[in-house]
Amino acid sequence: MIIEPKLILVTGGTGFIGSHTVVELLQAGHEVLVVDDLSNSRIEVLDAIAQISGKRPLFEQVDITDREALDGVFKKFHGQIEGVIHFAAKKAVGESVQFPLMYYRVNVGGTVNLLECMAGHGVESIVFSSSCTVYGQPDVIPVNESAPRKDAESPYGNTKRICEDVLRDASASSSLMVVALRYFNPIGAHASALIGELPLGTPNNLVPYITQTGIGKREQLTVHGNDYPTPDGTCIRDYIHVVDLAKAHIRALGRLLDRQQKATYEVFNIGTGSGSTVLEVIRTFEKVSGRSLNYRIGPRRAGDITQVYADTVYSNAELGWKAGLGLEEALRSAWAWEQHCQTLGL
Ligand code: NAD
Ligand code: WQD
């Protein structure tokens, strides 16, 4: 009997973006195998995914830098894996400056391991988590996919650029097919409030810092500078709802599995196409939560760029995808998730 390959392997599938994507995959009728070492996520996320989607993904607790263990997963499911969505990576910009080799080992080494396992087991399609960080401060805004990539501000950013190159080169010399998605700033949580972003320790990113301050877990938010050349002096980013982002992965995967791509290596911006300042995000949070946020204006943060938001014309047209949720919905869901975390004692 010939077994049709039908599993989607999701590395980092218990993490923030991965868990939301697994829900969308299950709801779209895919069968999912999650590979995660749980270094930045909790096993209970699988229960929450099952509660939301009525289906439970398969799970293997494996570190993608452990070549033998990863290959063991591909052996165990040989002939069944149809495609891969690769989220597993370390993502803390500051930590990457302190421990660059760890970032190169996990993000770059892990990706090379994964690609070698895929090649060894005849798996050809991969969706990769890249980042708008590869653009640095773009010369033209909104930034489109043809804009030059700039020198990264951090080893983390550099790993994303290097992985893009590794994927491009590997696809040029083999049957590998790649869609790299450059995410802008993912925020928010699932409408059920059962999954969301769970930073370990003090958050680095704006929205978890805001919600944790709103709930009293943090004393005060510091706005990193209000002397930028923007309408209110604070930096501008393209905040995209994680559920919209998850849905973009389903489109990207479908494009690969249906062999609709125009090249073996493709890149798409995944953002909303519009930017918000830090103060706009704070005001919107205050509106949806009904709380006033304790914040102060501090100095600029090293490495911050003034403004970036996506030109989404190409991704909207090619993927047939468009962000549908706005900043208010994203912050409302992030706030509901923060409140759920409080009830769980997280
Ligand atoms: P996350 O930390 O919530 O999820 C990553 C998951 O990968 C975690 O569950 C973690 O346990 C797992 N993981 C880490 N190292 C691993 C290893 N060696 N082996 C197996 N599993 C491992 O992060 P996220 O926000 O969901 O990000 C997912 C991807 O998207 C990452 O590649 C990240 O670089 C990229 N990205 C994130 C953002 C963002 O702001 N969140 C923006 C752009 C790109
Ligand atoms: C957003 C804005 C801060 C915290 C980072 C990575 C990037 C990507 C997404 C993965 C900025 C301001 C923040 C705070 C603040 N990740 N801020 N007070 O820096 O755009 O991007 O995450 O690929 O690579 O660099 O996101 O959420 O940290 O900051 O004023 O306590 O909020 O200065 O203007 P960023 P962020």
C-alpha cells in the first residue's frame, strides 16, 4: 500500500506564531507534526490547540540542532511529510548580541540540519520565518520585497539574512522549494484567548510590555525616545495580528504544495501595509482595555530604526492574502490573553 504524504511538519509549533499557525493548519484540514524543544514554550500549548481546533497535533520534543534526533523524526515519519513550516529559532535581539554563537548555531545551524534531513527524506517544500529586520532602515517606505537588505543591527538579524541566503542557494541546486515570509511586527493572540505570546522574563517587545504593565506585572513602560522625525516623535512599525500572519502561512504552503510558485525561492512581506507610532499603540491599548497605562518617555534604544512598514501589494496579489484585522482587534486579543495568563498564574 502506498501512503500519501500528508503531514505538515511545524518546527517551533508550540511557540507564539507557530501555535497560531498550527491551529489554522488543523482547521484547514491538514495533519500536523510539531517539533519543538520547548526551550521557549510550554507543553500545555498542545492542549490549548486541541481545545480550539478539536484536533491534537502529533508532537516530538526535539532540538533541531541535534542532527541525529531530528533525522530520527524524519525516519519515523518517512514518506508522510508533505511540507515543512520552520519557526524554530531564538529571537531575542539583545541576547543575540551577548551570545552570537548560540544564535548562529540554533538559527543557522538548525536550519541547515533541517534542510539536510528534508533532502535525505525527499521533502521538498518549506515555508521559512524571515523578518523585516533584514531591511534595516529602508530608504523607501513602505518597503517592498526588492528593497536592498541592509547590514543587520544584531546577530539575530544577521541569522535571518544568512538563512534566506542558505535557502536561496539550496533551492538553486536541488528540488527544494522555498517561500520565505518577512514578518513585520507580530502582535495579538487567538480570539479564544487560549494561546498567545508568552515571553520568558522581562519582555523585549512593546505589546507584551504594555499588557504586562496594564495588568500590574510591570511597574511602568518606558517609551524609547520621542525625538524621532515622526508625527509624534515615536518610532513607527507595522503591527500585524498573529492570526492574520498565521493565515499567510496557509497560503504560502498551498502555493508550494500546488506548485504555483514563480521561482523555487520566493520572498513575501507579511504586514498590514500601514504604520503606527508607539504612542498610538499605547492610546489604542488604553481604549480597548479601559485602563490608563503608566508610562514615561525615556531615551532612544540603541539599534532602533525610525520607521518601517510593509508594501504588501506583491504578497496580497500573489498569495491571495490580506491582513484583515486591525490594531484595536490585535490589542484587545493581547489584553484578553494577558488576563487569561493571570488566571493561570503565568
Ligand atoms: P517563539 O520563541 O515563541 O517560538 C519559537 C519556538 O521554537 C519556541 O516554541 C521554542 O521552544 C522553539 N525552539 C527554539 N529553539 C529551538 C530548537 N533548537 N529546537 C527546537 N525548537 C526550538 O518565537 P515566535 O515569535 O513564535 O517566532 C517564530 C519565528 O518567527 C522565529 O523564527 C522568529 O525569528 C520569527 N520572527 C518572529 C518575529 C516576532 O516578533 N515574534 C518577527 C519576525 C520573525
Ligand atoms: C517596537 C517599538 C521600540 C519596547 C523587534 C526585532 C525584529 C522583529 C520584531 C523578529 C520600537 C518601542 C519597545 C518598550 C518601547 N523580531 N518600545 N518600549 O524593535 O520593531 O522589532 O521585534 O524578527 O527583528 O528587532 O519591536 O516590539 O521591540 O519595538 O518604546 O519597552 O516599540 O523602541 O519603536 P522592533 P519592539
